[in-house]
Amino acid sequence: MWELQLGEIVFGGVGSGLYGMLAFALIAVFVAGLMIGRTPEYLGKKIQAFEIKMAAIVILVPPLLVLVGTAIAVMTAAGQAGVANPGAHGFSEILYAFSSAAANNGSAFAGLSADTPFYNTALGLVILFGRYWLMVPVLAIAGSLAAKKKIPVGAGTLPTHTPLFVVLLIGTVAIVGALAFFPVLALGPIAEYLAMIPGH
């Protein structure tokens, strides 16, 4: 579920997973540039405010859709009516449905009656904005970078093919993913797992 929530950037996501990873790479380059006090560069192009704003939209809109959609489903009678399993498992079913809608094909656990007007509408809107609308800021980044002149590699350029950059990129993904989703995962899948341990 966390892989879905990260935007499928780790395994398999050749479309949206690729552009999600590129957005994370831009953020990682930007953070590195802030740490050394230089204008960040990526693929021979200067990364400026516009690209970072668009990358932030790509990274932050899906968690917003998942979390707000899950909250609305949990708080409304129409959302609660679709849950067959009470407690943490039912919450996980709702969370998974919105996570899948924002990052994948909109599948749901078997215990969630997602074929209702509420879930059809809510999950459809999440797919629209989480899957299709996010192509707009990605294309804006591509257009902005394509219009810029290539600059030569300098002393302040962060090489993006080294283990240091890999660690920085993984750290950026993990921190953003953990800050966005760990609290809600603690209410659902983690709570359910801990409840299955004998003696708890």
C-alpha cells in the first residue's frame, strides 16, 4: 500500500512512476543545492522556482487526494455503508481504495463495496486529478527545461550518478512518504498487524 501511496516510483511504474521519480529527483537536487548554497542543476539545466513548484504539486497532490478522500469516506454515512469489516481492517480497505485510485487503476479490497454512487464518484474524481490532471505540471516541467539552454558542469554541480545522490534521493522519498502517510498507516494496516500479535 505504501508503494501505491508513493506513486509507484519504486517498482513497475513506467509511466506515472517515472515522472513521479523525476519530480522527487528535482526536489532532491533542490535540497542539495540549498545545502551547498548554489543554484541546483539537473541534466545540465538550472532548476529554478517554477520547476520546484511544479514538482511539489506532483508530489503533494496525490497524498492530499488520498488523505482527504479517506477522511470524507470515514466521516460520511455513504462512505461507512460500503465497509463490511469494522475497525482497522475496514479503515485499511478505504485507505487502499483511495491510494489505488490516486496512483493506479482504482482497485479495492473485496470487503469494500466500492460500486456505490459515493465511491464511484469519489474514486473517479481521485483518478481524474491524481492520474490525469498531474500530467499538466509534469508537462510544464518538461517544457520549461526544454526551453532552457544547457549549462556546462561546474564545481558546484551535484553529480546525479553517484551513491551520494542515490542516498539523498531515497532519503527524500522516504521522508516525504513517511511524513505524508505514516500516521494514517498507523491507524489502519499497522494497527491491524499489531492486533494480530498474540497477547495484544
